[in-house]
Amino acid sequence: MMNPSVLPLLLASYTAVREKLLSEITYLRDGGDQQTTFLREREACLMVLIGAFAKLASLKSSLIVMMGLRPSLFHLLLTEMPLTDQWFISKHPAVHYCLLRVMHTHVSAHDYFLSNSEWLVQSNSPSCMFAQEQLQALEQLLTAKILWDTSRLGVSCVN
């Protein structure tokens, strides 16, 4: 469904998956059902939803992916999702890793983020700040003092 060659279908499915993804994240953030079984089901659902963006993330030089999606895939993954949030990293590490992989795929596929950066060229491009935003997110991840949810890790080891 996330096929860039069929624009109306892509836009509709992107919007629907984004809304469901953000709804699931909000549910986890607000401390929804904490039973391990339901939590794992929610995490599995999130990984499937994040994975739905993997093909889009890997497309190179697609104007639709770069400019046609609102919000851009870059901003969805980096700012709307809790990529650098302590609670997300410590309580849902598998989902966080899945999000990191898709984000890495997208950034790798679009190496123009650096060459198009306002650090190197005078630009009014929507992506001229993406290199700076990548580095800021990376800095947050590297300097975070992650407090792992030990009760959750203990449950994982027992199962």
C-alpha cells in the first residue's frame, strides 16, 4: 500500500498508518495496559507499523518521499516519534531499535541531507536543517543516561 507509484493510495495509507502509529505511541506513553502479554502485542503492532515505512525510507531520489508527504517521513520518524525519549528507550527497546533502523535507512538513502545542509550552502530547501536535526538527535542519544526498566528486563529473562 505504501507504493510511491500510486500517489493517492500512498498519501491515504501514509496518513492512516501515521495516525495509528501515533495513537499506539500515545497509549504507551500514557501508561496504558501494563500486562506483559498486552504490552508485547502493542509493541509488535508498533514494529509492524514502523516497518511499513521501511520501503519508503529506503527509496533514493524520490520527490514524493522527499517533498510529497506531510509531515515528511524524516520529521515523522525524528520529531513525532519518541526517538530520543528516555521512557521509550528504556521501556520499549525493541520498538526503539526498529525505529532507529528505519530512521538510519532513510538518512542513509538520502545522503543529500548533508550536502544540502545550510552549513554548506545557502538554501531555503525544506531539508536544509535535516543534517543539524540528525546530529542533535544523535547527540541526545549518545549523552542520554538510560535507566533500563529492570522489572521488565527481569520478566523477559524469566520468560
